Amino acid sequence: ATKMVIKTETCAFSGMKIWPGHGRRFVRQDSRTFLFMHHKCSVFFGMKRNPRKLPWTQYYRRLHKKGTSAEEVHKRKVRKVASTAMSRGIVGASIEEIKAKRTENPQRRAAARDAAVRDVKERKRTTAAAKKADRPKTSAQVAKPKVAQKPAAQRPTKAGGKR
């Protein structure tokens, strides 16, 4: 035998199921429709009450974990996905290299990192010194002949007052 499917909707305020032939619909001026289970829900919605603070609404019950059994919680455990990088490697590093780095001693790895940083800093210092030696003398070091400044021409004094 076929099973009859009844379409239920949810209350916009309480979150409860509304069966066909029940509830009241409210259409706001921006054309958004709300379906309420009881008159009480529509009034509370109009007064801008927060359904998460009213213990009889489904939103409150869901928020405060009411009515959920411990068995359901255990079923919802998230399945962990194994990393594919550990099975086939990454571009530029084979699986053997990755495993060798994982098993390497942390102190040894830190020492190698410090040595690499020291090497880079030393290279920068030598290139900076070479650039400084090759650079010609700057304008501050080269003496320029000073040009004599002309004395400022004096303006004739005005006779009379402001106007």
C-alpha cells in the first residue's frame, strides 16, 4: 500500500510543525510571508519577542538541548578523514622525505633552521658591503662649487595709508 504524504510547514516564531488547515499567514510590507501556529505566536512576533528566550518554543528547546537523548548525540559523531598526503606525498617532497622530517629530532631541526637563517643573513651582509664599495660618492661627499646668491631686490616703499 502507498503511504500518504502530508506536507507540514514550520511556525516562523515557535519552530513547531503546522499541519494543513491550521495556522495563520502574515505578509509583511516587504512581501515576506510568515506562517504562525497560533494567535499567541503572531502576537509575540508583532511585539518583537525573542523566541530563543521563551521555554515553550522549539528554538529555545534546541538552543538549551532539551529533549535530545544521549544515544542521538553519539550517533552524530564526525567521521575523521585520513590525510592523503601521508600516503602519496606532496609536490616537491616524496613520502620518504616527509616521514624522515616527521621522525627527525626537534632540537636538530631547530639547529638546522638557525644555521639556514644565519647563512641568509651573512649573504645579505656581504652583498650590502659589495654594493657600498661599488657605489660612487654621493652628492653630499662630492664638494660642489657654491653659487653666490643675488641680494634680494628691495621693494619701493608705498606712500599713503591703506586705501
